[in-house]
Amino acid sequence: MELANNSDHLGIIPVYFINDSYDDNSTFDEDLNRDPLYVVIPITFLYILIFLLGLTGNVSTCIVIARNRSMHTATNYYLFSLAVSDLLLLVSGLPPEMCFIWSRYPYPFGEVVCVLLRSVLIFTIMFL
């Protein structure tokens, strides 16, 4: 680790530069461009669990509200909107995130898909 010369920054906070090379004890697998399997596999199982539970719960919520006349209230319409928003986030965000965990660089789907997915995520967060 090297300490940068901060004489021109008035010495407020020292700036450190971290060496980009990895040593033998590194937790990053350079050959595969991902974290080691003991990190990737539990995160993958957790993401699959979140995906399945989120998909089941939100689809069930939408079906119940849509089919029951007594559930057609303003509060339940808002709940329906939240369930649809959550479904969009799950379907558009979680699978690409799992692919990113398994293959960090370069992004496996290209720059266009990256920008589109981030735009969808921002849209669902801000407008739904």
C-alpha cells in the first residue's frame, strides 16, 4: 500500500492507493473472473430462494386481488401495484445479478443489455 503525496490537498485526509495485483492468499479467482466457490454457491442458493419466494408471493397476491371483488379497494390496488413492481425487479434484476456473480468481467450480456436492465430497475423504483 502506498501513501500518496497530499501536500496539494491541504492534508485533510490521506489518500491510499491499493495495489491491484493479487497475492497467493487472494479471495478472488483471477482465472475465472469471479469470487471463490465457497462464496458464490451460498449466494446463488440465497438468490434462488429469494427469487422463488418472491415470485410465488407476488403472483399469489396479484391473483387474489384480481379475482376477488371484495379486494377491489384503493389500498389493495396499491398493494397490487407494489406486487407488480416487485415482480419486475425480481425478473429483470435477479437473474442477471446471478450471472454477474458467476462471471464478473466482462459483463456476459454486453453493454446494451446492462443499460436496459438498469433503466428498467430505475423505472420500477421511481414510477411504480
